[in-house]
Amino acid sequence: MTTVPLSSTRPRTHMAVLLLLGLSHFLNDLMQSLIPAAYPILKDAYALDFVQVGMITMTFQIAGSLLQPVIGMVTDRYPAPYSPVVGMMFTLSGLVSLAFAHSYAIILVSVALIGIGSSIFHPEATRMARYAAGGRQGLAQGIFQVGGQAGGALGPVFAALIIVPWGQPSLAWFAVAALCAMMLLSWIGSRQRQISVEFVAARTGARKDGGGHVQHAPLTIGIGLVVLTLLMFSKNAYSESFRSFYIFYLMDRFGLSIPSAQMMLFVFLLASAAGALIGGIVGDRIGRYRVIWISVLGPLPLTLVLPYADLFWTGVLTVAINLIMASAFASILIYAMELLPDRIGLIGGLFYGLNFGLGGIAAAILGGLADSHGVETVYRLCAFLPLAGLLAWFLPRLDEGG
């Protein structure tokens, strides 16, 4: 089964909208990334163990995952171009609440609010990126992803430069980022009607010409979504071992200070940003299927060596691993959209929700392993997770031509 490319009715690419979507994603994920970046401070201030740290991540991730598919389904039927602005309001309230939290319970409530904010933001923002892409879906998702990944990468930097010296209340300063994002998303929302009309007109014209997307059989859709979900879990479980525990790994094994470890985490996360953009662009050229194979299975030799590397090679290997692994998400998301091209909101909500929820489950499991067997054991076990990339063999071939 193949997907016939769009004809000359292909809509134009709205680059300004894509860049501002990337910037809003940057601000959203910057605020999210302050949560794990602040873990060492919260752990010391509230005498938390690794299980409790993992529960903070799980609370945030689950709150960010459960609503996303529901919101995506609703906005498929009733477009809500300004819903991301509402999401930013939740993020703003959660960030300020976390800055002044005085107990573990308030910390959990605060991160849940930030997670809910992200769950509202992603489905409609993903739809807008799809509409504004024209015929360059990989580039569009790459720009959107690179914004989020870059924002996530800067969290440890701000933690080292601001949160560590000024303490937990300094988290409230980042409310400015939420206000800026709300202004950007309001402008983007005002453009959605016009761009969506162009998108729908182009698809209608393509169908009349005998092109556009084909309707896939339910079995094809089911197999594709199950395999993509399993690939997402293996990828997210490995990534979460770094987001939640990499700082502790560097401090325990190599004796690094908190700011030094956070800077190492920044470099690691920066590779995610580059990988997301590269994966989107390469996917437009060689096809999503090949990118998924390479990005999920490809890091295996590096992950097996990592637990035995010294500090220098630990830095080199983690950057290489994340550069390759981060290239998967844009291709996974577009692949799923090609399976269900009329349910963009649902797919965006489902896969961003899975991105959150599976990461949260993995964080809780890995937190228990870290407490019982040590952080180094976690990395030795996670080294085998890229083997799940072999499941890509079962993906239906949708884009044989690339």
C-alpha cells in the first residue's frame, strides 16, 4: 500500500507560523524542563528518595498524557485555535505553585497542573503545524520538535545559573515565559482559520485529481499504531533514564557538582534538538520507515558501551545516542498521521500523551530500580532497550517511494 503524493494543489508552507509554533513549543518545554532540572534541590530540601523523585515525574507525565487524546478528539470535531492559550494558563499556575510549594503533596499538585497545561497545548499546536507545513511535513514537525527539544535542553542551564543560587522561589520568574507564549499562541490562533481553509482545499483538489491519502484497512491501522506505541515506549524509557537520573549518575559515579552535572544534561538535551530537526528533514527525503529503523535500533552499540565509559566518553556517547534517538519522534508522529489523516488532533494528542505517559511510567519503574540496585545498574539494563527497534519490521509500508 502506498501513499500518492499531493499534486500541484499542494498548499504553501507558512514558515512564519511554523517558526512561531517552534518558539512557543520552546517556551512550553523550557518551563516543563525546570521540573527535572530542580530535582537535586527538591530532593535535598524535602529529603526525597529516588522512588519519590520518580513519582514526581510520573505525576507530571500522567497528567500530561491522559487528557491529550480526549482534547485531540474534541478539537477534531470542534476546532479550538485558542486552546493552547488556555493550556499556558495552567502551566503558569503550576509553575508559580511549584515555586512556593512547602510540601511534597503541593509539589505533586503543581507538576500535575504543568502537565495538564501541556496536554491542552500539544494537540491543537500539532494540528496547526500540520496545516502550515504545505508539502514539507517532516520539516514542519522538525521545526516544531526542535523548539521543544531546545527548550527542554535549556532547563538544566537555567537551573544551574538561576535556581541553584537563588533557590526554589526563583521558579516563579519563569512565569514571564508563559506570558510570552500566550501572546504568540494568540496570534497563531488568529491565523488558523485561513491556513486550515487552504489545507482542506488542497486535499480536496488532490482527491479529485486521484491523489491524496488512501484509506487504510482497520488491521493496517491497528498493527501500525501498536508497533509505533511499543517503539515509543522503548525510546522514552531510555530517554527518561537520562532526564530523571543522569544528574545523579554523573554525581555518584564521577563526583560532579550539581551545576556541572546540569551542564552535561544540557549538552545531552541539546543533541535532542538537533536530532529532532535532522530526523524530520531526513524523513522527507528517505521516508519515515527508514528513519524509524535507524533512530530506534541504531544507538544499540553505543548504549551497550556507555555504562563502562569514563567521563569524557560518557559525554560523547550520550550526545551521539540522543542525536540518533531523538530523530525518531517526528517520523513516528507523521507515520501515525498518515495512518489516520483525518484525525490529526487525536493522533497529536495520543502520541504526545504517550510521550508523556510512557515516560512517566518508565520514570517510576527506573526510580524503584535505582533505589534497590543503584543508578549505574539502571543504565546497564536500559542499554538493551534499543533492541525494541526490531519491531519496526512489522510496520506497514506506507511510503515505499520515500
